[in-house]
Amino acid sequence: FVPALIFHVLSQKSFELGAYQALAFAALAVVMGSGLLAWGVARLLKYEAKTFVPPMMFSNSGNMGLPLALFAFGEQALPAAVVLFIVENTLHFSVGMKMLDHRTSLIGILRIPMVMATVAGISFSLTGWVLPNVLSVSIEMVGQVAIPLMLFSLGVRLTGVDLRDWRIGVVGALVCPATGLIVLLMITPLLDLPALQYGQLLVFSVLPPAVLNFMVAEKYNQEPRKVASIVMLGNLGSLLIIPLVLAYILAQNGL
């Protein structure tokens, strides 16, 4: 469903790739900058960097970010939210995998369905190709399933989390939004984004750790129990942080 959503958004005539370049580079800076700051925290608190740093970098831009963008800012915000999701997810499957296992082949990223959908959607956008209406509407309907399903899958995944390592989880719940927000404030003077895009970037910067961090930690046996606690408590903490940030954004925009 997610590749269908990505392809539909990126292949539309209304999607102008150039309008989101600055947003994509800003998202890149937030993700990588968060990692650098989190690495310093890990060294200070003597945490294993491979356990603590990835969840601080790679946020819930899919399961939480896409629904938030749609419900808080409306349908017009979906393209920017998809761009943020693509940046974060691509970095997770490349930089994130390399962090956990230096033997990981980056060529494999090209076989990921979301990456293939991104390339196909951008190709349609740049060339002006248009799918027959019956295919376009069908792909759009399939893609729309992704947003409520992401919320459902997030809840299901979090029900089985073990909280025995709650201390590192609490630290992660505080550090994750803090590092993203600090990096964003540092680069804000360099940005010239429309208000809607900047608001979405602000939400992106404080999103909690992605559930995918836990799944990847399980795959590489990188202290998955601790990562699970970081993800769980980070998402619980977002129940307080996200509404405050959204209230600030909406107030700034007079909404």
C-alpha cells in the first residue's frame, strides 16, 4: 500500500519536484544532525552507540508522520509529508543498515518497493507521463489504505514491547525530539521554506523513533529489548510533545 501511495503522490501533475528540494535537504540535515548529537549523548551516558543512535535518527515519519500531516494540515500537505518520509526511510535503509552492519550492500536499497515507487513516480512527474484514469484512480485508492493501516500496525507492534529497560527508554523519549528540534533551530536561518512546509518539518523534527528500529535491531541482534523500550516510551512521550508542537504551529499560522 505504501509504494502505491508514494507513486500516486509523486506522479501527479501538481507535484513539482523543485518545490520540495529545500525541504528534502533540510530533512537530511535533521536526520544526520540528530545522529551526531545522539552519539555525543551515548558516549556521555556510556550507551552502546549502535543501540541508542539509530532510534534517535530515524523517526516515525510513516506510521505517525503521514497521518499527522493529512489530519492536521489537510490533503495539500501530503506531498511534503511523502518527501519527508522518503528521505527518512531511504537514509534508514542505507546509512542505518550500514551503522549496524558495515557489510550491508547499498545496492540492495534499489530493490526496496518504496524506493522503486519513488523512482517511478518522479520519472512520471519529470516526463509528464500520465496513466490511464482507471489505473490512476485504482492506485490512488490502494495508496489511501496505507494511512489508517500505518496507525493500526503501529499500535499492534507496540503491544508486545518489554519495558524492563525503561531507563534508556525514558532518556530516548527526551533526547529524540530534543536533538531533532535543536538541529532544526540551528539550520532555520538558512531555510526559506513556505510556512506549511516549515510547519511539517517542525513536526518531523520531533517525531518519536520509528518501529522499524526495533525490527532492524532484532534482525541484527543489536540489543533489541533496549531498542524496543526506546521505541515504546518515545511513542508514548510523543502523546504530549506532538500536540504541543501542533498547537504552536497552528497558532503561528492563525488556524
